[in-house]
Amino acid sequence: MASRDLHNSIDVKRGLSPVAAVTNLNTPFVSQIVDTAGFESCEFIILIGNNTDADATFAVLFEDGDAANLSDNAAVDDAFLLGTEAIASFTAANDDNKVRKIGYVGPKRYCRVTITPSGNNAGDAFVAGVWLLGHPHSKPTANPPT
């Protein structure tokens, strides 16, 4: 049964707490910075709610760096992404209540995702995100996650 055990082989971190209807309707959603130390794989999962503005688009940017506060942040080279930022991006017209994912296999320790809306005039953009870390250096991983 051990080969079917995902639970003890992953760690999850808060990426974006569910949010909606900001004062500036095109304000970017900026994820928490994730520390990948102790893990060999990193994935960001985007949870898209029911968005009412059919003209809104949401562009995804994945950044990495070596500084814990990402003061050295840079856009990740496509060679280090699993999937693309374009595939992870979405529109309110076609992508209500869907999920997107984008993975990272780069050499930097810290990562962040920014989701930037445009044309979001109604403001009802419901978005959340979760970091999923896998292939830990030691198992089992903590439960509840730290």
C-alpha cells in the first residue's frame, strides 16, 4: 500500500487565502512566498470561483529567488516551469469554478505567484491558491502541515 501513500509524501502551504471584490478591481493577487527547502518538487494550485465579470482576464506570473523575502525576485525561465503561465492564466468568461496548476523545477529556494486581473470591472473575482510541495527529503511529512 505504501506506493499509494500521497499523504505522507507531500506538504501543503497557504498560497492565497480566498478573496474577492477588492477596492481596486485590477489589483494583483500575490501569493505567499513558499520555501522549497527539503523538497524536490513544487506546484501552485489556483482555485477559481464564480466570477461575474465576463470581460475579466487573469494573467499568471511565477517568480523565484534566493532571498527569503524575494527581494531578488525574477520571472522564472520557461525551462523551469511545468506547464506555462499562459495555461495557468484564466478568464472570467470561460473558467468559472475551475482549477489551474503550474509547477516549478528550478534551482532557486523561494517562489511566488502573482495573478493580475485586467478588465475586472465588477470586482467579483473569487480566487484562492495552495502550494503543494512533494518529494520530501524525509518522510512522513508533518500533519497538520506546518
